[in-house]
Amino acid sequence: MTKRISKFKRFVMMNPIIQFFKFIYLSLKVLVIVAGGHGGTR
């Protein structure tokens, strides 16, 4: 079971497309948080 999980983790880490989407998702979340916290202060 642990071997399967580690193999899947390795596949996710070696996959650039998944990393790209994860980066976009994280940046979007940060943008939403910043926009919601500082909305209308410009």
C-alpha cells in the first residue's frame, strides 16, 4: 500500500502538467484571499 502511494506521489511530482495546475490553483487562491481582504482599498 505504501509503495503504491509513494509511486503515485512520485508520478505527481514528476508530472509537470499537474505541478502547473497546482501552481495556478495556489496562486488563484492567494489572489482571491488578497482581493477579498483588500477589496476597495486602491
